[in-house]
Amino acid sequence: MISASPDARALLARAMDHHRSGRLGEAEQDYLGVAAAGYRRVEVMRLLAGLADADGRLELALARWQEVLAGASSDVQALVASGALLHRLGRWNEAAAAFEAAAARAPEHPQVVAYMGVVLFDAGRGGTADGMAAPPIEPFVQLRMRRAVAAVVPFWHIPMMNDDARNDAFERAIVRAVTARGPSARVLDIGTGSGLLAMMAARAGAAYVDSCEAVPVIAKTAQRTVELNGYADRVRVIAKKSTDLVLGADIAEPADVLISEVLSSDLLTEGLLGTFEDALRRLVKPGAAVIPQAVTAVGCLAGGAALERLAAVGTVSGFDLSPFSALACPRLPIWRKSPPWTRLSANFDIVHLDLTASEHPAYLARMAVPVASDGIAVGVVQWMLVRLDADTALATHTEESQDDGSWLRILHTFARPVRVTAGQAIELIVGHDRMNLVITSA
Ligand SMILES: C[S@@+](CC[C@H](N)C(=O)[O-])C[C@H]1O[C@@H](n2cnc3c(N)ncnc32)[C@H](O)[C@@H]1O
């Protein structure tokens, strides 16, 4: 039993009265007096930690929780609170250690379940074998951790790696470029992902392969994958965005071969143009091989009842909901024939980009597209023709019904569906603003 002077007890009662009434400054002064008197110190320290946390004095709040832990090291609430503060202060590894200690004592504690995944992820342990395998991981924690990973690792990575047609086409061009430049070839692979294309370059005989990856957890996994496959002596993975690479510091010399697969299904949104322009300006030798060399957005006019129902709304249950069509998404993904759509024109080239050019200014142009079938054109279904080198090209899609690779087709919807008749031509405006294709009816 802790004995207390009547003064300390009265001070605590007064502190609690201040606290209840919202007089937090007075409450804190009195609690400090109680703590100094040594009366119910651990409980009072918890209240003091809460007061400091509430008005953003994070370091002080942490120090107070740590004092609680010094007297009661298995206090789960103190572990969780100090873990959350360490996380807010960016002290990722200490935060993870605090949450792990809490999880060891109370794996189902709601705050442990809620935050553990994110904390482990931020400590660099999400999505990697060490983080995922550390048993026991409570299912909610595991789900949160996987969701934290998914927030920075888009779903298409795995189908992309399993896309043999894509991989083989890149490897053909990589082998040709590396062989042509001989064993001293230096390669730069921008956006290495799993490290696949960088390892292909090493397997083709490149002496040095610098690769970079902007997403830290992906870069870390690429590093492991390169080690796993025995290429760590020739492939370096730099966890940086290419535009932040410093020549002479991150990479020793400009490259003889540039490889970069940063092609989103809609061509531009992964920052293709800025990435290539910067690399050509700073990171590769004049005359370096560039893979891919060019890319063309290809497409056709598309319609059909299913597309119309995705792109616009009219009368529903007797109500006119058409104003909502103004909010319709300008781009929709199409996976094979889902949703089903009808071709209303032959294929046409929409935008062509020479990736060896030093600049790609935004532009808009008018284009007349001959209509092949009657129908309501909802927009243009777009895919890509990727020119890897003089001898290798890869069409991301060919036939509507084909078992496609990993890229999606994209439906670029018109602001309003347009009725079209076979034999006429529809006027489109096409171009890009460097980050987005523009494809719309004139
Ligand atoms: C489409 S994936 C390709 C991965 C791998 N090169 C392959 O072909 O299997 C593109 C990767 O590049 C990364 N990335 C995109 N732009 C980048 C840049 N400018 N610098 C570094 N990484 C980039 C993305 O995070 C993503 O992991």
C-alpha cells in the first residue's frame, strides 16, 4: 500500500476536479505536485502523458509513458501509447518494437490490431519475407499490413511479371543492345520493380547494371530478389526516383543502355515522358540504346449498351438522373471483353511518342476517324504498340477476344455519347498534356 500525506491526496482530488472541468493547465500543475510527492505516481504519470499528448507535446508525452513503463514494463496501454507516439515522431523501428511487445502480451488489443500493420510497414517490414513471416500475426494485423503494402504496390505488378510476351520482347531487345555494346556495357534500368529487366541485362553480359526504384518497399524486395538469383555483384538497386539520382554519387557513369518499363495502360500516367527526358539529358551517354524507343497509343471507336451504361445515366426508376453523367469518369479499364463492347471503326494511331526525343511538349490535334458501323460511340478504346528496338515491337492487344497480357485496355469516354453512321467521319481531338492522353469528340 502506498501511504500518502493528506496534502497529496487533496492535491490529487483537486487535480481531478480541474481535469473534469477542462482546466487542463491547473490539472497538470497539480498532477505534477502529486507525482513529485510520490503518491500514485504511475497512475498520475499516465494522466500527465495524456495531457501532453492532447496538446501536441509529443516528446514530453513519450517521456511520461516511458516513465510509466519503467515502473510497469508490461503495461499494454503504455506500450501502445508510446508505440503510437514513436510512430508519429517517425522513429519507426522503436515504434515497431513497442507494438510487438504489446502484441506479445495482448495480440487482440484493438489498437494493436488497428495499427500494427501500418507500423511494421513503415518500419520497412511490410510485404517482405521477414515482416510477413514473423509469427504469430493476427489476421486483422496481417490484413492491415497487406493493405498498407497494396497502397504503394499496385495490383498489376504480379500479372505484369507473369506476362511472358512482354518479358520476352524486352529480353530480345536487351540482349541485342547489350551484345552490340560488348561486355563493358553499362546499363541503367529505371523503375526496376522486381529487378527482372536489370537481371536480364546482367544475364546478357552487361558488366554493370544500375537500377533504381522509387517505392522503398519494392526496392528492398528487388535487392533481395537480385541476391536470391546470384546477380548482386553486377546489379545495384538504388531506392530512389530516377529524377533524384545524382551522377557521380548514385551512379558512377552515364549508361550505354537505358531500359525503362514505366508504361501505364494509359501510356503516360506513370510519368513516362519526364522520366525519359531526364534520363536522356543526365544519365545516359549520347547515342545510348533506349528501350523502348517509341510507343504509340492505338485504338478504335467503341460503343454498345454495356459501355453506355458505364459512361452515362438517363432515366432510372422514372427519374431523370442525366445531370449525373457530367460526373462520369473519363477513363475506364477494360479487361478483355469485360465489359462487352462493339467496335465502330478500324484501328487508328492516336498519339505517337519517340522516346529518344529530348522533349515532348503537350499538344492537341484534330483528327477525322472514319466510322465503320452504325452505333452510339461512347468513346475510344485504347491500347499500345511498344517499339522496343528496330526489330522488336509489342502490341499490348490485338484481337478483342484475345487472351491479353498484363496491360488493360482503357476506354476514354466522350463527354457525351455520339450517334455515328457507317461511312461518315467523326471528328476527334487527340493529344496529351504530358501526364494524360486526351481523346475526346470535337
Ligand atoms: C511498370 S513497373 C516495371 C517493373 C520492371 N521494370 C518490370 O518491367 O518488370 C514500373 C516500376 O517503376 C517504378 N517507377 C516508375 N517511375 C519511376 C522513376 N522515375 N524512378 C524510379 N522508379 C520508378 C514504379 O514504382 C514501378 O515499380
